[in-house]
Amino acid sequence: MNLRFQIFSYDAVTLIRGISLLIILIIHLPIPAPVITSLTGYLLTAIGHVAIRSFFFLSGFVLAKGYLDGRYTLTKNGVLLFYWKRVRRIVPLYFLIVSYLFLQTSSSITSRLADLFHLLTFTATPQVHLYSSSYLWFISTLMQLYLLTPLGFFIIKIAKKQKKKIRLLFLLIPLLIGSVLKWQIQPHVSYEYMYSSVLSNIDIFLSGMFLAMVQSDVLRILKVHDIRFRLLLTILLFTLFTAFYVVSSIYAYESSSQLIREQHLLILLPIGFILLMNIILPLFPKNFSLQTMNKNFLPILYSGPFILVNLIGVYSYEMYLLHQPLLSQLQLSCSAVCTVPIFMKNLVFVTGILIIFSIFLDIGKKFLWRRRFIHSEHL
């Protein structure tokens, strides 16, 4: 698939990835001091939780679609091929970034080697102290979830043989399991425990997998066929979720209760997001192409920012891995005299550099795989 097609052919997964990556960049950039209050700080924390966990949901959804489309199988060779594709997609750039962070760290060699071990074995937690590497807990969690993915394929294989109503019940199973885990277990498990992140996110990952299985069933239940109406309904649902996020976050913040805030971040917001995705992903037209639609059709889809978000979604993995080392090198600051326009300029500048680097990395990767092995799929 060429770059032009990826930019101008929209799908919900790519757009949500782009929005989530932009949110992560906004949170990690220096924020103008006048804007930051205790409330806005909590609002940013809450939306950050949603953004990073959306990647787990979408990963489960995309992988399950691959299994249902026949790209992955449950045979021995099929499972090995699945793991090989995940390693090929994740490991090269990840190991390059880890090596760079290791060389940049000035702490003792013993401490560096301990953190390096956890990073290379994908058991890192947010508490790793290697130079600006705490954000890599996400990659460790993702790889641990990939180990469990064939089990999800097996559950889907069994569920597909059931009646439609029973299949739809599988959407509720991860929500129930996840809520119990987070309500009863998570408050007593330290984030330094190497598998705590998997316990916190396996329900979201499985929800994405099971939605892929019943996507067509959900669409038939919704009985919405007009593309324009489906897109407008998607925008409306996003608006309602935004209102839910703001109102619930303000309530959790004003409660001044740490338990309520943890339940809001770990239970309420993920459940709200999963319910939103269970409707939006089936609703959004597959591979909606600007080149095939009338120019008067939802003009917002032709706007520069919208196309930019789609491009960011295409390269979300590369941009996520690169963003913290880049921010550490640029050392951007936003003091009391920093204004929102200056912050926006920093955001545009960093986003532009990340996109350029990501495109060059993608071109180089595809050239190497074509030359030495086989063409690398962009999943």
C-alpha cells in the first residue's frame, strides 16, 4: 500500500491512533504554566489514560481481524508466523531506541544493566530509570499481550460457532473480568510488579479482539446503512464521550478521594471508551476514500488537520517510540511567559520532525525487508 493511499483512505482505527498519539504528544510537551492547574492536570492525566489504552484496544481489534481474514492460524506454523510478524514489526526500532537511551544514561552501570534487562525482555514498568525510558512500559505490555493473543484466537474460534446472541455476550466478558481485576486486585498490586500493566489492560485488549468477531452483528443491529449518516453519528458519539470524560473527570477530581480517582481512571473511563469503540468501529465505513467521494461530502474530511491526523495514525508506532528521545534532545521549555501559540508552534514543530523521521524509517525498513527477506506488512 503506497503512502498516498494511506493518507487519503480513512479508516476508524488509523484516525483513532492519530488522535491518541497527538494527545500523548500534547501531554508530554511542556505545557504553558498559566494553563496548568490541579484540575487541568487531572484532566490531562485522565485523557492520557484513555489515549494510551486505545492502542491496546485497537491492537486486539486489528489482530483479531487478521485471524478472521485468514492471515493468522492456530496451527504450529501459524502461531510461529504470528510471533515472527510481531517481532519483525516491533523489535528493530525498539532495540535501536533502547540502545540509544542506554548510552545516554549517566547512572551506575549496575542500575543501567538492570533496567536494560527489563527493557530487552519486555518486563519493564513505568518505574524504569534509564534515560527517558519510562514510556516504554507500553511496549513491554504490548509484547506480553501478544504472547496471549493465540489464546484470544482460540476463544474466537469457539465463539464463532455459537449463536449471534451468545457471541454478543462475549463483548461483556472482558468488561466484567477487567472490572473485577481492577476493583479487587489492582489497588493492592504495585506498579513496580512487572505484570501489573498486563492485569490492567488485558480486558481492553480482549474487548478489541471480540469486537472484531461481532462487528458485522453489531452493524446489523444498528441498522444504519447511509454512509453520511454513519459518519455524522460517529462524530456525535465522540462528542458525547468527550462530555462524559470532562464531567466524570471533574467529579472525580472534586471528590478529593484517591480511591474514586483510581476507579475513574482504571475502570470508568476504560469502560466508557470500550462501549464507544463497540459502536464506532462497526459504524465507520471501511477504507473510506476521499478520491471516490463528492467534494461536497463532509468538507471537514478534506481539511489539512484531518489529513494530518490520518498520517499520524499511519506512523503512530514509529512516532511513539521516537517522541521521548526527541523531546529530551530538543529540551523545549514553556515558562510562565510561555503562551498557547508558542506551545502550538512547539507541537507542530515536534510533530513535523517525527513524521519526517518516521517516513524515512518506514522507507528504509521496507527497502531492507524487500532486499533481504520479504515485504514488511504495516499492521
